[in-house]
Amino acid sequence: MRNSLLIITFFTTLSIFAQEIEIKKVVKDEIDFDAIDSLYREDQFYVNITYNALQKRIDGIAQNKLSPGIAFGFLRDMPINKKRTLSVAAGLGYSLAIYNQNLGISETNGTYTYQVLDSGISFTKNKLSLHYIDLPIEFRWRNSTPESHVFWRVHSGVKLSYLFYDQYKSVSSNGTVTLSNNSDLNQFQYGFYLSFGWNTWNFYAYYGLNPIFKSSAKIENQSISMNTTNFGLMFYIL
């Protein structure tokens, strides 16, 4: 009886092992892991470093020092032609825009007052920091191929940004002022952008279509209708 069980167990194990070898052989024959992916996507993480320039400034307002910006996020690529050289992409990201300038801001009982910090006021710091959640949507052209992902590209699109935190900080001869959650700032920003270049390195430009401040923000009854233009570099990471 024991010998019979051993024989049955041996041949059962041998049968299962043979079936596993056959399955692996079929899978290997049907799937070529070295084959070129003709249905590739250019899904990418991005990092953006810019200089931020204020446009439509009221007389007397000027930028000083460097006004930097940084952004990062992810873009989902959706090809629209057979060669996959044309596509649209949508993404989600974060951006920080810093403006060093001489626009003074003060607050009393929820009411904000604005002035130009002229030569009579000495200051070592006067900056506005804006934190956004970004929703970019872009049209893409590239000369990529299934064999190589090193290529020229031109990306053009629109970006909607939601302001979720802001801070103004000034250190001057009048003292130190720190303010946040300014209700006079536009919570939504939108504009056009263009990115073009080779492989990882790309030039980037953005033009904001609406003002940073609402029309309620004024200096001597003149609205502070400044918008922004950003120039810099865009890095794409596959």
C-alpha cells in the first residue's frame, strides 16, 4: 500500500512539473518582453524654475532682488495620432511664486491698505509669497519614436491655479509686518504657457491673463491690476 502511494505521488508530481514547464514555454513564446512598445506614452513628472516679472505696475512700484518661482507635478499623456507625435496632456501640480517688490501692505480689522514704499522708507525685506495648486492642460508635439525617447518637443497649453495660501512679509524702518490669507488676492489664476526644448532641458514661458489682486485692492483709488509673466526652465522626467 505504501509503495502504491509513493508511485502515485511521484507520477502526480511529475505531471504537475511537466505542465508548469509547458505553460512557461507557451508564455515565453507568446510574449516577447524585448519587443518595441508602439503604444508608448510620455507620462512625465516635471519641475519648473522661473523668474517672475510683474506686469501693468502702478507708477512707483518696482521689483527688487530676485523674484523666483518653482513648480512640480505630473502630466498624463494621451496621444491622438498613429505615430504618437501629437498628444494632449492633463496634470496636477504645485507652484510657489515669490515677488520681491516695494508694494507695502497693512491690515486693520480685516481691511487692507496699500502703499508704495518710497525712498523715505528703508526696508530689507518686502515680499509676497503665493502657493498654488495647478491644473495644466496642454497640446504636445514631439518627434519621438518607439525606439528612442530623446527628442525635440513643443508643449503649449493653459494653466488654472488655485491659491490656497499666501504670505506677505516686510521688514522696514516702520517695523516688521507679516500677513496671510489676504482676501484682496484673486483665488484663481489662469494663463497661457509654452515649453520647448530637447530631451530633459526646456525653455518655459507663462503669461497670466488675470490680475493677482482683485479690483478692491487700490492705491489712491487706482486699482492694483498687476499680472505676472514667468520665464525659466522646465525639466521633464519620465
